[in-house]
Amino acid sequence: MENYFKKLSAINVKGMAEKKGNFNYLSWANAWSLIKESYPDAQRKVYESEQTELPYFTDGKTASVKVGIMVNGIEHIDYLPVMDYRNNSIPIAKITSMDVNTAIQRSTAKAIAMHGLGIAIFKGEDLVNIASPKANVPKEPKKEITYTLKVGGDNWEKVLNYISKKRGDGLEKIIQTLSTKYKITAEVKKEIAKKI
């Protein structure tokens, strides 16, 4: 049986990723287009509240949407708060139909990602608001980076192997991670960009 998750997670969406605040995201239109190209029978279900028959659920204070995406007979459901542009929940009295629509489309992209398509974009997003347990621990002084990475140098093959595993993270994040261990020259950065 085909591992459809592996197939969908291998689709390169790097060029389609957009930035909103601190987060990268894949637009629902791009995600839907790509999943329908691979699985034309894929379906979306926007759930409605049984009490209100509206496409969102509320606790009386805020609201959330519920979207399911069916691929190969498997449904993955995403729940997403109705949020403002800073990713804060909007009070129920201030929610507009546009806010709900935006949440539904964002939730669509996230439910599609649960099937594999674009999932690399969302990795780590759920950890952003978690306080560090080391908040009161004094920071260790940063180690000085003395090794300059060179194309074809001693560690180049190891770096290429790392890049091939992490290409979904994007150039900026890969360079940032490598910079904790190596000095990165413009030439090296250019070569890394070619490999992504």
C-alpha cells in the first residue's frame, strides 16, 4: 500500500511559503491545489455548530473552527481559534464573518499538512509560546566559532547530508543552525542555496 504521507511530505513547497509575523505559512489555495493534483478525490469538510448552524464553535468568550480533510479515506481534522493578525483570539462580540473565513482557510491548510503536504512549515510552531524552563538559569557564554566552513572542505559532506535532511526548513533556518558551529562565508551560503 502506498505511503501517501511520505509522498505528500516530499512535495517541495518552499517557493510557495509566505510569512505572517513570526510564522511561515502555505496559503490554503496553494495547499488545496497541490493536494488535488496528487489526490483528485480529496475532500474538505467545514464543520458547523449543531446549536447555531454556524461554521464556528464558541465557549461564549472566543470561537474556533473545525475543518476536516479526507485523503485516501483518512480524515484529519484541525481545530483553530478565530484569531487576529497577531494570532490572539478575538472576543466573540468582535468576530466578523471575514475573521471566521480566514480561520477556516488557515485551518484547511493545517489539516492538509496533517496529511504531509507542507508539514515542514508548521514544525515547531506549537512551541513558540512555551516559556523556557531555563528562564532563571544564567546563560553560559557563547562559544566563539573558529572553524570556517569551506566548499569541499573537511566537513562539507557532513553539511551536505544535513542540508538534504533539513531542506524543508528553508535557507535562513539552515544557515542559522550551521552558524552555531561554523563561520559561514558568502560563497558557502550561495552553494547551500543551490542545494535546497
